[in-house]
Amino acid sequence: MCKEITKIQRKFLWGWGAEGRKIAWTSWENICKSKKEGGLGIRRIDLFNKALLAKWLWRMETPETGLWREVLESKYGSRRTKKSSRWWRDLIKVRISDQGDNWFNSNLVWKVGDGEKVKF
């Protein structure tokens, strides 16, 4: 889906529906740079999707409760296996970086407070 959205963005920027092939005057990486760095500030959809999934993963891994959690678990279930829903599988995938390491868990930091959440 991310590739399709990026394709639509590129076609829009470089001449959607025009006859013949249009010239891309700069790379897509340059287009996606911030305006301060000389780009147009267009978000990379794949990275933006990973960030949103990581945010949901963070919320699902923390012990807080709420209506949003109940709704998601009732819709998608609470199982986190490969046979789970597409949403859960995407959450599992977001843990692993392109290099194959578990970047999500390696960047978590635990703070021991009053002993309510962490016990020895």
C-alpha cells in the first residue's frame, strides 16, 4: 500500500495524466527532505506508517487501559501470533528493522519508580 501511495504522489508531482514520460528533476529522497534541508517536506509514507505502528505497539505494550485498547482488542483480538489479524502482524513486523535487529525492544527504557509496575 505504501508503494502505491508513493506512486500516486510521484505522478502528481511529476505530471499526472500527461502524455509521454515526464522527467524527474531530482530524486525522491531529495523531495522528501525537510524544507530546511532543501526538500519539499513530503513525508515518506513507509517511515510514517512505521512510526504510527510503533506508537500503537508502544500503547499495546504498556499496562495502561482505556476504551481504545478495549476496542482494538475486541476487533483484532489479543493474540500476537503470525496467524493473527493483519494489524497484529504489522505490529509484530514493525519491531524488526531492515537489518534484522529488534530495534523496538532495544530502544525501550525501564524506569523503576515506586515499585508498583516493576517488582524484583
